[in-house]
Amino acid sequence: MQDPAIDVFFQERKEVWLKKSITASLSECEIEEKKRECENIFSFENWLPNAARRAGQISISTHPCTFSHPSARKNENGYVSSVIATSGRTNDGYLRSGNLFAEADALGNAAALDVYKFLMLKMQDGKTLLQHIKQNSEQAKNLLSIKSETYEILKSGFLAMVEGKGEIITSSKIKQVYFPIGKDYHLLSVLTASGIVYGLRKRIDDIRFSEATKEAKSCEKNNELHEGGYKKLPNITVIGYGGTKPQNISVLNNQNAGKAYLLSSEPPTLKSRNMNFPTVDFFTQTFSYYRCKDLFHGLHKLFSIHQNNRHVRDGRDDYYQAIIDRIVERMWLVRGVADKQYHAETSQLNKNQKVWLCDEHEEERSSEDDWLDSITEQVARYIFDGYENILGKKAIMFSDDEFQFIHKLVNRQREALR
């Protein structure tokens, strides 16, 4: 039983041939003669041997060299070797051959395009006719079993479209890159995956010109509701290959009139952040000593009085409290961006600061106190060291008793820091 795709292929070829050959000036007898001639040309006995001889004029390629330069196909050494990528599918996140289903392309004599289309016909099992011929399937054997030529000769002729010519030949017109490998270099030829290029065009055309999109746009024009709506792809650039002769580039290029799409590759417009979530330490990254520079200078001015009375002590406590208040205010700002900016996989924050700042530890923050003991000590240390850091040599050296006093003052604010 012959596959319906083959019947459709030959029927279409016959219709095209008859349309060109039969004119109004022909008599009925001449028309009948043309019809018999058509049947003879497209009979398996005649067409298959002819197609097998022409198959070698076209080479199937997933990365045609002609996309780099129209004249890259041939040089003084002969025809440039066709590249057929056979990389497998891997869940590596890359947009590449193997991970995408892309139609194979072909390049060569445009007069043999019918042979390419014949071999690319999809059979009912989803495989192409070329795949069946490669695998020596029963379907291929039945199709190529004719009286005028042997199966092996027909098979060999058709496979010439995908088999290399032996010696590998490149072209100086292909873009090449010397890629460093250890102390040596490997020469790479940069080629275009045309199947991916025109697969992208097909997807974009489906989005922009599908019947559903046309219907949605019509509703928009008439100020009517359309439940599905439609998508827009802005800033698309059209690139042309081959000029007025797209057939000189490749089969897919010719089928698409030499026009492909380029999506915008501009960097995204990023919103400026007023707050960055710390990745290593809250105090060094989001609340440096300079954020309390005015308070540390005010504290130093108070200490410079060299008096120890209630007025001075109250003023000192007010400065300490003001620094704690600023830390608490900053803490809430950091917590506000934690949901979007905190990444557990890459964060180097210590465990206590994670509990303190990240919403995912909110339950632990509310029910436990070990982390809070560490944070209150860090806040006290920030005040103690910050004064000396900002004032430098002018600073009045704090004693350990002063640190204990600051720590005690911070501990009174535990709930504010929770």
C-alpha cells in the first residue's frame, strides 16, 4: 500500500506540468497526447531513475555555508562539504541544534528541488521517505522496486543527497574563529542554523497572522470584547539573504523569499534599586558606618565636654538610640525587598542574619531567640566600632564596660529588632 503523501506529491507535479503544457491553441487530440506524456514522465519507471541521478546535485545541510556568503558553496577545491548536525537533545538550557526540532535545509541546483521535496515527504509513521530509504524499510523497498532500475542503484542515488564526498572542504568566505584550547587553537567555522532561523519565522508568523489573531484584531477595531486577545512582538527586524535570488542560498531560504526575522537583542531596561538585599553581611553592604556619620560626630562632640553628669549620659543614650532606630528602619527596608532579591542558592549571609532578614524564616524569627542574641551583639558591635572607625585618631577609646552598656541598651530593643 502506497503512502498518501506520495500520491499527493505526484498529483501536484502532474497538475503543474499540465498547466504549463496545455494551452488554448491545442486541439483535443493534442491535449490527450500531453496527458499521456505527463503520465509517462511521472510514472515511477521513468521519474524515479531520473530523480535518483539528479539527487546528488543537492546536498542536505542543517547549517548551509551560503548564509555566510552566497559564493561560499564552491571554490577551486570543489564543493564545500555540507554540515549535518546530529547533536542529541539534552536538558542543558541552551538554544541549540538538538534541543529544538528544526527542519533540515538543502543547497545546490534549484532544478533538483523536486527531488529534495520528494525525499522529505513525511510518511504516515512520522518518518521522512529519506529515513525509510536509509533504514531499508519495507516501504522504501516496495516504492523503489521498479523494472527500469535496481533498488540498490536508486537507493545509492538518493542517498547521495546526504552522504559526504569523502574529503572535507571548507571556504575562505565562511567566517572562522580560532578558539583557544589549552596552549593550542582549534579553527571553528561559524555557520547559520537555517532550520532554527526559519522555525523562528514560522512561530512569529503564527503569532502575528494566525486566524485567531486576525479575529482578535477585528474585535479590537470594532471595539468588541475578545476573550483570547492577541500577542504583539515589537521591534522585529527583517533580514534578507540572497537578494533577488534567494534560491542561491538554500531551499528554506527560497521557500521564505529570503526573509528572516531578528528579535530585539537590546539589554533589558532595569529599574534602579533604592535598596539592595545583602549577599554577605547586612552591616557592611547595606548599613555602613557612614550612614550614621552625623550621629557618631554628635556623640564625639558630646564626649569632648569631658564631663560625667546626667545631661551628658542622657545625650549619649539618645545618640545610641538614634543609631538603633536607623538600623531598625533599614532592617524593614531590607525585609521589603527580600522576596524579590534574596536567593538562597547564592546567598552567603550567616544563618542568624537570614533568620533576621528573610521572610521565609519568619516563623523561626517569631518562635526562637538564639538568632536574636547574635543580632543584638552585632548591633552593639556596630555602634562600638563605628564610632572609632568614623572618628579615627580623634576618637575617645571606649572601654569594655562601655560595650557592655551599649549591648544592654540594645537588648532593651529586642522586640523592635525581631
